[in-house]
Amino acid sequence: MRESAVKGKFWRWGYAMYRFRWLVLAIGFLLLLSFAIFAQKTPGILKDNGFTPKGSESDQGLIQLRDELGVPLTTLNLVYTGEGLDMTEKAQQQAIMDSLSDLSKLPYVESVHFVSSPRNEGHLDVQAVTVALDLDTDPALEKYPELKEHVHPPAGMKVYVTGGPAILHDMQEASKHDIAKSEAIGLPIALIVLLIVFGTLVAALLPMIVGLMSVTLTLGITYFIAQHQSLSNFLPNMVTMLGLAVGIDYALFLVSRFREELKVQPNVAESVAITCQTAGKSIFFSGIAVLIGLLGMLFVDLTFFRSLCLGGIIVVSISVVVANTMLLSLLGLLGKRINSLQVLPKRFRKQETSRFWEKIAYGVMKRPVLLVVLVGGALIYAMTPIGQMKLSVPNAEVLPPNYESRYGSDLMKTAYDPRMMGPIQILVHTEAEVWEESAIRQVRAYGDQVKGISGVKEIQSYLSSLGQHTDAELAAMLKGPGVKEKIEGGKLAKGHTALLVIVPEKDPDDTSTDGLVRKLRALDRGGLDVAVTGGPAYRLDIIDRIQNEIPTVLTFVMGITYIVLLLAFRSVLLPLKAVLMNMLSLGASLGCVVLVFQHGYLADLLHITSIGYVSATLPVIIFCVVFGISMDYEVFLISRIMEEYEASGDNDKSTAEGLKKTGSLITSAAFILVVVVGSFIFTDIEIMKALGLGLGLAVLIDATIVRVMLVPALMKLLGDANWWAPKWLRLKSPIQAKKR
């Protein structure tokens, strides 16, 4: 039955929003004012990057290193440069240490020492200092400004502060800057598009209000959640991106339908109710589609994904609620005044858009097989770079080189051997104390096994620090005066715990080093309790957590989306087609992300630093977000086609009419979304740049190539089979009733 012909639940809801419009608006603005106070504080209190693989072998190993050997979890690196100076000379090193005398006296600074890793040839003008902190990550981040105040380079030198707390601090600053920058780029362009679409200032401002209100309320709510739950500092960016894009789009569809209904309904109340019954219902289902996509991120056990999922779910839910409450009430209050404050004369506004989209639909349906083959083949070809995608976990690389912590990190990688800077660490627990001969024998035997593995360049331990001796000789030496204390002070062994440092032959980020970590973990431990940790193992555990859950994420998102659309469209084939179309647009956009971020194509034009790999988080984020967002347009288009089909029973005519009535609107909405999310390409944090590029391209491909060409062509090829469903799923329509 035609959706607008029945006064169902959504109709009654819309009428209630009109009837209680003043009350709804008063409550909404009170909530907005209340949460706005806290929203601006949210980016500053989020201190976790969200990449800790909690509970993994590497994470547990690092905790044990801290608890049992006193190895600090948090360090700062100070990177000094001096043009024309040999920074390895004692005079220069003494000048550096003298400049750090006040820093070393701070109560939470455990030690200050020069980096001992071997240098790469020709980089004597760089000297790095490690500052070990007796603080966990959050307290270290709070103390970072005080630490920074105590770092002053000697005359003729420059210093760059990097390391965990510095990188997190810069990420916080970049996050705040990115939100302001993306809004400054995206919102004015979105307003211009809305003015062109509606032609009046009042109608154009309403979607902007909904988008900004959704973001503000979400960040305000997040502030209170963050008081009790660790959240990633990427969350505000995700909320801003999704909130503005989805909020503006949902409001665009509602306002457009309301203006349409004002021309045919007897009064404003009826117009609001029918708007809710049609566009409001479509928004509700499309919101569910987006939420399903976002929920897929919950399967990956990392705070990063759970934070983005939480922020996304809240902002999308609030966008749906604000659109179906406050916006409906505003529409009821404005009535025909929504067409006031005209900014574009009617003669300058396109009058033939409906005929254009009708011609497009029928034109595509004349050659459906050719278009499906050509367009489908082109999109599949665009997906091919995914097969060469190299995944890694960025650290300072999430920031552009103009940030101090990123520049300092790059200097260290250039000047020092990265294999020594980021070794594999193996924590060994022995039955007897490590000083006993039986424990020495066990550790030596295990170390000999490790040496025999291909890919191991060097192994360092408390035993190797004493030279080549028999087990008995080593046991005797360890009982000598000061030896045990020296080893304990070097964090190499204590009690029943010993540390083995494994230097790999390849760089820490190389895939062969991943293989080495796996071999070490599979090694016979000879009765020892062993934990393989360190940078390469930590990175591998993060990637494994992501990659191992990708099949589950794909199955969940596509499966649940199919079921929801099956119930919404009452068709078996339409939801399947929607899922497959989304995979094409998503795959093509991800292929482009690989070309730009991994291979460097157009990187300079887009102000992107190509680092030779794609962040391991991106495939999951792009899939989950894009799948839901792209489904929006499928829901809006097919819902309108479905309305026409239920009224006429003519598949071809319904497809043309549905595209004619929604084509311009969907294109405008997609363009706004592309502008809003695409503005993040020009921000600072690389992950958000990639997400902006991937999401923007996917929506652009989806709303143009897929919706304009593939959907009408496939609707034509499938014919009435589009609408087939088992008897238990079917709804009676006027056409079906007449046939009976």
C-alpha cells in the first residue's frame, strides 16, 4: 500500500511533533545550551590513541617489564641537531646534559641518558636523549607541558621533543585544529549547495542547524562518558565528520519532502505528518543501516574502534532523533515561511531537473547489459590495488612532518639503526632465581634456540653482557660485588625474571620481522614462562586483532543489513543488490586510498605524506562507515521507487519516477556529504585524511556511477523479480488487491 496513504505510527509521530512544537523546541534548545558547555571540553580530555592491544602477549609482557624489572612504559625522546657540529663529541654531549639538569631533577623523571643504538653513516649532526618517566601514559600527558618547559637547547643547537607523550599531545592539538579546519572548509560550501537546492535562506539553514546540533549534543554526552571510560582521541573527529554529513543529509531530505507536501496537503499539520510518514520513516531505516555498519567495529577488540563506534552510534542516533523531533517541530512552526528570504530568483534555478533524471533513467534502461558490464568492470578494476595493500600501525606518522613530534621521530629513524631502536623483547621467567646456575642453564639453552632462528641479527641479555663463560663461571661472577646491582640497574634481570633483547635483521615494520615474532612465539620454551613483546610484537598484535576479525565484521554488517532491508523493502533481490552495489563502490574507493597513501599517487596535490603503507585500521573503518552511509542513498531511492511501484505495478516506470523524484536530491545530498567528509583530506591527522578520502570517494561513486547507471540498469534487467518475496513477507498493495 502506498506509504503516504496510511496514517501509521510515523504519521502520528509527525502530527504529535506539530501539536507540541513549542514544547519540543524548548526542550531541544535547553539540551543544546546545556551540552554545548561540555562539548568544547571533550577533545582536551581524551588522552588515549586507542591502539593498545589489551590482554595480548605483547601488552602483558610490557606490563610485566614495568612491574618486575622496572622498565618504564613511558619515555620521551629529545632529538638535538646542530648544523656543522659533531654531536658525538664529548663537549657537545656535556652541553646537552647541562641544559637538562633541571629536567632531571623533576620527581617523576627516572633517568636521562643518550640513546646507545648504533648510528647510520653520515648523521653525526644528530644526537638523541631518552628521558624515562616514572609515570603511566595519562599522567605523563598531563605533565608534558611542564616537561617541555624544562627542555632548552644549548647555543647553536635545535631540539625536537618526540616519544609517546609528545605524540599524544600533538595529536590532541591536531584533533582540535582539524575539527575547526574541516568546519571552516566544509560548512560554507555545504550552505552554498543548500542555497542552490532550496533557493531560500530559511530552508538552507535548517539542515545546518541539525548537523551542528547533532555534533554538539554528541560531544557533550561523550564528555560525561569519558569521565568513566577510556576513549580514543580520534573520537571528536569521527563525530564531527559523521554528524555534519549525516545530520545535514537527513535534514535535507526532510525539508525537501516538507516543501513538496506543502503544495498538496490541506494544512501545515498534515504536511508535517506526511513528511514524517515518508521521509522521516526513510531516515529511520537509513539510520539503522548506518548503525549496523558502525556496530561492526565492536568486533575488533581495540579502544580505537570501540571509541569510533560509540561516537558514531551516538551522533547518528541523535541526528535521526533531532531530525524527527526538533526539525519537524521547526517545520510546523515555520509552515510556508520556510520559502521566505529567497536568495536565488526562480529563473536561475533549474526547472528541468526532473525531466533530466527521467531521461537518464530511461536512457540507461535501453542498454542495461552493456552498462552493467562496462561500469561493473571499471569498478572491479578500481579495486585491484587492494591486492597489493600493505598494512601497518602508524605512530608519529599519523601527524604531518611539520609537527615537532613527527619531525623528531623522522630524525631519529634517519640517524639511528631502527632495528636497534625497536627490537623484539622477550621476558623470561625462570623457576630458580636468574643468578642460580640452573636458571642460567635454562636461559642460555633458550637463547641458543633463538639465535638459530633465521631473521635474528643479534641477541642481548644479562648473560651476554658478562662475556663468554661457562654456566658455573657466570653463576660465580653474578655473586661478585656490584655485578648483580649493575644488571638490575640496567633493567636486564631481577629475581626470577630476565630480559632478552632480539635485534632483527630487517626493519621493525618489515613483514619478515612479523614472521620472526611468530617463530619466536612458536619456539619450544624448555619449561620457561616466556612473553614475546617489544615494538614489533606490539604492532603485530594490533594488526592480528584487526585482520582476524575482518571476516566477522564483513559477515555481520552485510548479513544484518540484508535482513533489515529485506524487512523494509519486502523483497529478496533488492537488499542483495544493495549490498553488492555497496561493495563495488566501497572496494573502488579503498583501491584509490591504497594508490594515494601507499603508492603516493596525487599525494603532493592532496598534501598527504605517503609512508609506503596503509594504516591497518582503515579497511575496517572505511568499510563500516561507508557501508552504512552509502546505504542511505539506496534506502531513499528504493523507498521512492517502491512507493511508485506499489501505486502502479510498472517496474520500468517506477524506476524512472523514483529516480526522477530523488535523483537531484540524492546528488545534492551526496555532494554535501562529499564536501563535509572530503574537507578532512586537508586536515592534519593522516587517519582522518584517509577516511575523508575513502568515504568521500565511495559516496561520490555511489551517488553518481552506481545510483545513476547501475541501479536503473539492474532494475530493468531484473524486472518484476525485483519485488519478489515469499508469501509471509509480502504486503498487500492496491495492484495486488486488484489482481485478486
